[in-house]
Amino acid sequence: MALAWAVGCGSTEGPLVRELDSGAESSAGDAGPSGPLRPVRAGMRLHYQVAGALAVDRDAQLVVVDLFDTESSQVAELHAAGRVVVAYLSAGTREGWRPDVGALPAAVVGKELVSYPDEEWLDIRSAPVRSLMRARLELARDKGFDGVFPGSLGAYRSSTGFPLTASDQQSYDLFLAAQARVLGLSSGLSGDFDLLAQLVDAYDWAIAFGCLAANSCGRLQPLIDRGKAVFDIETQGTLTDVCAGARGSDIVTILKRPSYDAWSQPCS
């Protein structure tokens, strides 16, 4: 499936073109033994989409898309346009529609998520879960992704059906980052910012969801202090209000619909 590239800078709504933006400047860095070929850098313009037909803002430099729904040919097409491409995957829950979850034993599948009743928490301490996630990271590498963005971390703060602790979560988060690094992938931290002091050196960048609305963006300062890229995705309010709240911040902020489809409006 070919990619659709959105015309204009403010949104991915509107007319779509099939041609790649041949004038896009590559953000690829030098290959190194301990980092990805194309690292995520502070200040990049973000396109985040995990639902709907892929339609990318032509000015986007970092594109985060679903691991399973994105073909290697699409990753290559994004690379040809100079984009850094990152795979989203749920690292803490069982999504029953994924093609690789059938072999998970029932003992590692816990309670349904309150907000997403079609997903169940996973026992992140277990060998089968870690084996599954290692395979997913390898799939990301094999498809040509530059990094991974593991979601649904922080299970220890929820009622999962397992006696998970902050220590269990820290161990799992560090496992994911270490496995990604071995495979030459960058790793983005999602949501588990209560453990940031223990994770800040392991993760290469981060995306927060609604930190402006929650007045919690200050928690991300340790990443910023280390020169690491930080992004925030807001799903409430108007673009004017969101961008006013983000003004003067080192966090790249965009407004999206809660479905996380192609529509996006960035703060310039």
C-alpha cells in the first residue's frame, strides 16, 4: 500500500498526494555500534498515527506508526523521504487481534483494562511475555524501523491481576530498552515517568500524552536536561490554547484526536 502525504503544514486533513516530498532533508545520523542509524533528535516534528490509512504530514521528521499495520515497504518509503520511523507496540497488554499472541499461556494474561476492555494486562515478569516482546523488537528491526515505542507501561499502578511492583516494572522497562539497543533500535519511553530517575539513561527519547492538560510536563525535565527529545500529544482543547500552554517549552507538542488517526495539528 502506498503512502499518502498530506499537503500543508498545519494538519493532515485536506487533499492528499501520492508523490513523496523529494526536497525532504534526511535526518539520518552516522551509524554507530551503540545507537541507531537514524536517531530521534530534540525538536523534530512528530507525526503519530496508530489508526486509519497512513497519511503523513509532509513536514514530519519523526513518524511513529503501528508495528503490525505498517509494511516494510512503507517504512522504506518513509526513509526515502528522509523520515525517522518508529514502531509502536503494546508492551504491557495482550491485544487479542495481534497475530502473535495465540501462544501466550493463560497464566500470563490478567484483567481487562478499564479504558480498553478488548485488552488484558500481561504478567511482565514472565518469560513468555519477555520472549514475545523480544520477537516484536526483532520484527521492528527486520521491517527496517529505526526505533520502538513500547506502550502500556506502568502496569504496577493498575489492577492487573498480578502482584506487580515498581521494581518489577523497572526491570521490565530496562529489559525493553536494552533489547532495543542490542538490535540497533532507539527506544522511546511512554507514560512510566514515575520511574524516570531510574530509566532516564536507558531510554533515548519520550512521548507524553496530555502532560499539559495534567500540568505534569515538568516531570520530563531530566530527559530535556540530557538533550533527549521529548514530545507531548494533547487530545483536549483548541490548538490556540494548547500551543499557548506549550510556548517557551522544549517539548514538541501536537494536538490530535483521541483515536490517534492521521489528523494532527502541531504547535510551530
